[in-house]
Amino acid sequence: MTGKVYLVGAGPGDSKLITLKGVELLQKADVVLYDRLVSKKIISLIPKSTEKIYVGRAVGDDTTHQNTTNDLMVFHAKSKKNIVRLKGGDPIIFGRGGEEAEFLKQHNIKYEIVPGITSGIGSATYAGIPLTHRQYASSVVFVTGHEDPEKKIEAVKWKRLAKSVDTIVIMMGLSRIDFICKQLVAGGIDKNTPVAVIQNGTTPQQKMIKGNVSNIAKLVKSKKIKPPTNIIIGKVVNLSDTIGWRKNA
């Protein structure tokens, strides 16, 4: 007999956006392994008697750190404990939840995946940007701007995306925004296509800057925008002027 691991999405930043199920599991867990982007308010929901282990990953610390997290989940589960693996956003949208579930399966550990609101959706909503709209966008794609460094060939075909989808949401792509925009232009996207960069989405520190594909990289630098961010490209960005309901920090 073993315990069970719950891969839980904490949501995009606003502590009230975690699901009721997520909160219930936190309050019943024996151990919580939590990531860097999980808010302090959500951590405060965990009972003081629960063992809390920070497993936030630093940039550049990929394989070794993930192995440690995997081993911790199995170790505590084999100790017949219930574990919450708490992740920012949604656990299986660029959150390595799929890899962790595979690892647990290989080691015969029971698990359950609990969805969360991914930052790509949450930050857009708080910025007043509908990712789809009957007049402007019938398709949306979520893309990572930072792929596994161990890949020999980049999987994202930016040039193909340029004309194949109405709205592009890029997560973890700030450091490569100049490269990405140049690739999209080379693929045929209009240089005047609107772009929004949202920093600290859904939190009180949320900040958004807007420009277009040709100038957004320079704006990011001049406005000193820092991660975590989401980048949204498409006509729907302009709707924030009309339906935006939240002021920048």
C-alpha cells in the first residue's frame, strides 16, 4: 500500500483562483511540494502541521532538479502519505505535470491530476483581452517560448504559426521576444499586428504594455518588463481598450 499524489494547479497568481478541490486537498495533505510561482496566500492555506517542501526550479536547473522532485513524490507516497504537488497555473500546460504523472505511473504510485487556470488564460482575462472573439479570432494557440535545452531541434515552427492562427499566446518567452517576432514577420505576419506583454498576471502587481510585432521588443526593454510574463499576439489585443476592467500596477 502507498499514499497518493495529487498534481494540483494553483492558478495564475490571484490566490482566489485556485479551485475548491485544490484547497480541500491542501488542507488534507500530509506533504505539499510547491513551486516558485505559488503565492504566499495559497501557501498560508496549508495547515501548520503539514510538511511543506519548496521545490521551485531556478532557470537553468532542469534535469537534476526535476529528478529530485520526482524522487520526493515517490519517497513520501511509499511512506503511505498523501502528497499535493502544487504547481502554478495548470499542472499539464507547460507545467511538467505530464512527465511527473508518467514517473508516478512507472513506480506504481496512485495519482490524480487537478486542473488549474493557466496563466495564459488568466492574465489575458484580467487584462481585458478575449483570446477568442466571433469577429476577430476563431483560433488560439498556446506556445512555449522556452523549450527544453536538451532538444537538438526547436519544435516550435514560428514561421508556420504566423498565418495559421488568429491569436498566439506565448508563455515563458520574454527573453526571446525579439527573435520570435522576427520569425513571425519572416513567416508573413503583418508587422502592425497588435501585441500585449503582461507581467505578473492576475496579481496586484499586474502590468501590461502594448505595441505591435515590429516594436514590442524595444518596448519591453525600455519599460524594463521582467518575468513572469505572457505575450499575446493578435487583433484581440486591441479589445483591452474597450473591455479592460483592471488598471496596471
